[in-house]
Amino acid sequence: MLRHTFLHLRGVGPRTEARFWREGVFTWDEALRHPLPWLGAWQREQARWELAESCRRLALGDALYFQGLLPAGERWRLLADFLPQAVCLDIETTGLYWGANVITVIGLYDGCQYRAFVRGRDLHLFPEAVRRYRLVITYNGQRFDLPFIEAEMGPVLSGLAHLDLMYVLRRLGLRGGLKRVEQVTGLARPSALQGLSGYHALVLWRLHRSGHRGALDTLVRYNAEDVVGLLPLAVLAYNLMAAELPLPLSPLPLPERPDLPLPYDPSLVEWLLEREEEAV
């Protein structure tokens, strides 16, 4: 998708990008060979330099370069080119506000493997593990996950591009929390943990700290259910957005939600959900 994109060029908005496509200029290589008469002389030279630089940066795998140039609502265009170097991320915390609360679990899923980093065990290994990727995918990470991580660990994600699915899904008319969006799109988790929420994650951490044997396993499994669902959602959003453009693009294969062989305590989950019903 990026090689079909002109929106990141200086002075090029949606209308001018659409003009490229209407004139049959669909890729950077085609633009570099085309006279581009709809641009002024100075803008043509600037565009050619920026297109050559774009080719170089893409060859280097510099996702952050394109994030800085694309409008926030168009960063979904990064996905196809950086999918092999992308990782989904979700955190659990002791509360809603960074600075006053701390991270308990960070989960990563790259399409092949899920890994949890747990406070008091191996949370300190997260910065090194995440550096191998180029693109981080979250849901509401711009307002929640990333500020928490920066407040606690510093700018460990500063070299990575970020795709927050909440905003692109809102453009598609899909609003609400992650589990609601999963249900509406037909990508709901099949797990018995479906009814748990962020509040339950907080309670699970407290139970773990008080010595409950099954609480940490259940918390990690809850985090895993959240994070592995991000990749199918990201691909779905990309395909829906790309389908609206007049471009010869093939949809990305929709990844299946993986089976998670991670243990959890079913009786504890049942107790948490019953407790919530009683409170209502």
C-alpha cells in the first residue's frame, strides 16, 4: 500500500493523491517517470526527491519515517509493508491513570508467538524484546498503553511506529471497547474469559499478590486473549480501508485467531463473573 501512497508528500492532500490515481499514476516508480503536469515546477522537483527518499526509507524498513509523514487517520497504510515486523501489544495495570499506577503485565503477539512480561518476574526484559520489531499495534494504545509504558520505562518505544486500531476502526463505524468490536466484526474470542474486563484484571493482580495460586495464570490468559485478537482486527481494518480506494490491491489474508494453550482457573473466572452479577 505504501508504494501507492502519495499523501505523505509535502503539499499533497486527499484530492491531489486521487489525481495521481486518476491520471494512471499508481506507484512511486510510475510517478518518478511521469511528468506530473498537475504539480507546479517546484512541487514536482520536491515530490521527486521525496519519492526517491521514500523508496530508500522503505528499503531500510523505516516505518517510523512514514508514520511521521502520514496523517494519523491514514497510518493503517503501514500494515501490509510492515506486517512481518509488526507486533501486537496490550498491557494490564493496577489502575487507569499512569503515574499513579503501575504496569502488571505486558503481552506481545507477533502472529507466531505470544509472550507475557510480568511485574516482579521478567517485566524488565520487555524493552529488549520489543526492539526487534518496527511496528506496534494496539487498541487505544495512544491514550493508555503507550503513556503507561513511557511513564514507567522511558522512551523504549520511541524507535517504533505505532498503529492504534481504535481510530481506524472508528472511521469504519466500529466504536466501543475491544471485545464489542470483536463481536460486531465476527472475530469474538471463543474463550470462557469473554466476560472478563479490565476491572477484573486489576482484581486478579490483587489476588495474585495476596497468594491466590490461579490468579496470575488467569490474568496472563486474559491478556493473551486481548492481544492475539488485535492482528485479525488490524488485517480486517486494512482490507476494508483499502477496498475503498481505486487501486489494484489484493486483500491481505485474514489470520486465524490462535488457540491458546495457556492455563487459567475456571472456578476463579466463574467467581469473578458471579460477583459482578451480584453487584448489579
